[in-house]
Amino acid sequence: MVPGKPVTRSARRRGGFVALFDASTGAVRAVLEDEHHLSDLRTAAAGAVCARALSRPDATRATVLGTGRQAELPARALTLVRPVRTLRIWGRDRHRALALAARLARDLPHVDITAADDPEQAVRRSDIVVTATASPTPVLFGSWLHPGQHVTAVGADDPDKRELDTACLTRATRVIVDSRELALRYGDVHAAVALGEMTADRVDGEIGEVLAGRVSGRRGPGDITVAKLIGIGHQDLAAAETALALLEGASA
């Protein structure tokens, strides 16, 4: 650790705060009562980084499976890195899907945004798919995917959640994670490996390795790429440091 740099510990889902400590002294620098907002923002940012690195540059059609905050922010972030022109929102709760689509449509007037009735049809017509649900069983199936697509899966972040069936991972030509260690302990990759449906070597690399040029991401327009994100502490730290710098700047 660099002296003076804060480190973060977060009780995200329980207390809704992030505590930052000075790495050189252990002193509390700040307690941010964020109600999970920073984690939501960093998840959206991480998803956008993956889409920029792994999806086709000409991707214009997207589908988001999910209706909560973790679905809304990644949808917004996606439009900043790809020329999205159509966006479909699907959720098990039709009213929530309609509400999210209306909210996004107000803020993104250049994008055609609607609530989808049929997730399969929405996915089949998309270049990019984002899954952001708390589902314990798959909501996205490999049989729906087609060459050229990119999938970013952010919702399954514990051992009991699963958004992708195994065919999503075995059909993909590239499977990229944020952390190999965490992907094998939680979520979709963990579930498929634990059930014996695939082996750990199906993971091709981490997104950090792709960005550093050590692992190839998308190799051609026909690749099906999957980014499976669990959420890592380095991202929480970066988000908390940014928030603290902004707060200190505003009070100066």
C-alpha cells in the first residue's frame, strides 16, 4: 500500500456504508453512507469497460434482463461506450420493466427504449446482453445466443445465484471474468463447474489481463464473448477514493 492511500471496507448490503481508513496510520478517513450506491456505480462502470473491450464496436442493439438499480445503471453506462440505438428491458415483473424503460427513455431520448414481453426474442435481436438479476436459476440460455454477441453478467454474486445456463459459457468463444478465484467460488461459472458441466479451464482470462494485452478478448466479429463479473475490492477502493476526493474538493 502507498502511505496515505485509503483502503476500504464495505458492509454493502447490510449497513449501506463504506468506511475508508488511512493505510499508513489506520485512522478513519471517512464513513460514506452510500446505501450501496458506490457499489452500484462501480458495477456499471466495470460492465461498461467489459463491453468496450469485448463487444463489437458497431453494436447498436442491447437487451437488459433485470429491472433494479443494478440493471438501470449498467444500461446507462453502456450507451456511453457503444452506439446503442435500441434497448429492450425485460423483467419477471412487467410493471417494473415498464417503469424502468420509461425512466431511461426520458433520459436517453436518442435511444429507442421499450419493455420486452419475450426475453428470448429480445436477446436474439441484440448485439449486447446484460443480465442483472438476483435469480437463483438461469434467465439467459445459450441456445438464444448468436455469433457476434457480447454478454455481461453482473447479478449472480453468491453461490446460490445463477443467471446463465452452462450452454452460455460453453457456446461462448471467449469467457472473461473479473477474478478467476471469485468466479470459481460464486455465481454462474461456479455453478457450472460445481455441477460437473464444465471445467475451470473454460475461463479464458480476467478483464484486467485483456486490458493489459496479456490475454486476447474478442478476436473477430463472429466471436460470442461473455464477461462474468462478481465484483472485486479494487473496484470498491477506486470508487471510494474517487468519492472521497470529490467530497474533499467540494469542501475546500
